[in-house]
Amino acid sequence: MNNYKDRYKTQIQMNITSMMDIVFLLLIMFIIAAPLMRAEVDVKLPKSSAAIVKDESAITITITKESIIYIGNTEVSIEAFPQEIGKMAGTGRVSSVSLKGDEGVDYGIVMRVIGHIKDAGIENLGLVANPEKKRK
């Protein structure tokens, strides 16, 4: 009788193969979707050996190839830019600015924006660029 119980004893096992398939599928979906969820304005930055990591506490001003200006993710016209940056500087919450300009943007627009930033009283201005690959 004891031999019968040992021979036909039911083995209780949990099959987790389908659960692992779903977990890996979700993981792959999040890995693919995460870079797409960045909320930034797309510009092609010039390369420079002086490119450094930007200060995360600074506001970012972006100038696109079409000479469209963004403060953060908000589009601002060149005429309204001095008032907007002046309001931000007047509140005291802006101590530094990171300026991102597409490499194809008109130099005059960049200089006007820099002038408006300096006129607003913001002295800490950084230009953002992609680092150059070092030649050996």
C-alpha cells in the first residue's frame, strides 16, 4: 500500500511560463516607450569640445531651426520674449539659463535672445552643445 502512494503521488507545481512571458513583454514595451516620453523640443545641437552637463535647476530656452523660441516647452514669439523672461527674472526663481540653439539657426536671433536674457538681469547663461568625439 505504501508503494502505491509513493508511485502515484501527485506533484503540485505552478506553471509560471505564461506569466513570465507577459512580464518580459511588459518590460520590453516600457524599454521601447520610455525614450519616446521625453517632453523636449527637438533641435540638432552643434558639437563642441566645451560641452558640459547642464544644470538641472536652470530653465532651458530653445531656438529651433525655424527661429521659434521656447521657454521650457512653451512657445514664445521674439516680440513677447523680453516680457516673458523679464517676468521670470523678476520673480527671483530664475538664477541661470541654458540656451539650446539649433546649429542651423540664424546667429542674429541667438544674439538677440542672449541680449534679452542679459537685459532681464540674468547673468548666469550657459550654451548647450553636444560633446565632440575626440580624435586620437
